[in-house]
Amino acid sequence: MNTNPNPGVQPAPDYTAIKQKQQATWASGNYAVVGTTLQIVGEMLAEAADVMAGERVLDVAAGNGNATLAAARRHATTTSTDYVESLLNQGRTRAEAEGLEVAFRTADVEALPFGDSSFDVVLSTFGVMFAPNQVQSAAEMSRVLRKGGRIGLANWTPDSFIGSLFKVIGRHVPPPAGLTSPALWGDEMHLATLFPGHKIKAERRTFNFRYHSPAHFVQVFRTYYGPTHKAFAALDENARGKLEADVLELIATAKRKDATALVVPSTYLEAVITK
């Protein structure tokens, strides 16, 4: 029996349930093993957003703190947030090792525990794009930003290697129904719908994943990168073999053919959004 009062209409996603699963996903494995390789993206984003000493900077969905550290190195008053406390602890360890002063706070980007206009700059590298409620996430980032402040984002594009990797994973372990693709955060036109009335300056950049071999890439992502780790864990042995074969096929298509070790370029959109 169909209990949907509006047949043919997609029910709204259960964001609470989805978020609980996402938290478990990102807490699994050890994201820092992959995350630290992306540090250059945080540094370039801090430069693009023109982070200055003394500015109040918020890093949302900060993971293990790449943009956080980049802002703190520029002597900004930096607050690092994520809804996975274990990731924040990794960022805290990194900041302490470098002698950087950073405030860490467990927080959900969809419900930031800060007042209106509390920050001069809001940053996120490959983080907010995975929040399930995209409209709410964008609204919260804009709310806590002062007028004239900047939002700096680095997001994988739909046609990137990582965007394609998530499509491969989705064929084997379908994502929750009703969600908008995270990779749309890497589309400038989509950003314009999320941040109406804001000025957007965007540029496509490339990050190169560098590993010994395709098998090494799969081993690292299968063991440490939450979404891939969970996808393999959800499948039986036969299905895991098929997923691995599909990932290896994607790598063979995307890798640089002239490299002596594995180099896989992945496009991302670097965007600076002015309120």
C-alpha cells in the first residue's frame, strides 16, 4: 500500500538520519591520512580569500584543519568547526605542533552556534559540500559573515576525478534518496543559486593525487577515506571486488600517462563569495 499522500512527489529527505550516517562515515577510517595531502588547497584558498592578520576567520566542516592552519599561519583569529569531534582533535594536534593559536568547537554548518556578522571570512575546503541541506548550509555561512566579508570555498567539480569516483561508488552503494549532489558545489551557477545577492569570483584549479600506484591509491582510500571505507565495508566480498575493479578502471582513464608513479589530476572550483 502506498502511504504517500502525494504519489509521484519525492518526500523530503530525512536530514537528521542522513547526518547521523554521515558523521559515522567521516569518523570511520582516518581521514587525516588523505586530508593532510590536500594542505596546499587550504593555503591557496587563504590567499584567494585574502585572509589578513587580525581578521576573524571561521573554518566550517574543517576536517583535520587544512584551511584552519592556513588562516592561523596568516595570524588571523581563527575558529575551526566540524561535527565530527575526532577530526577536530586531529586539527588541534596539528595546530599545537606548529604553535598556532586556534579555537576549536564542535559545530554543524547547518546550525552554526555564532551570532550574525561574527566573522570577516568563512572558509571550507572539500567540507561544506558534503552537508546534506545545501540551502541551509549556505544561509548559515552567510548569516555569520559580516557585510562585505568573504566566503572562500574549494569544492570538487561534477566532472572531476573525485566527482567521478563518487558516481562509481554510488553505482554500488546508492546515496540517500532526494539529496542534491555534493559536486554541484563545484558549479559556479549552482553557487549563484545558493548565495543570491552575493558577488562570486570563481576559478577552476587542479589538485594532483600522488600515490605509488593505482593499487596504492585504492588501499589508502579503502582503509582511511570515510566514504570509500564505508562503501567497501557495506558490500560482500564479490561486490567489493567489482567496486575495486571499477575504481581501478576510473584511475586508468584519469591518470597522467607520462608519470613514473601515479598522478591523478582532479579539478576543483576555488570560489570567493563576497557578501
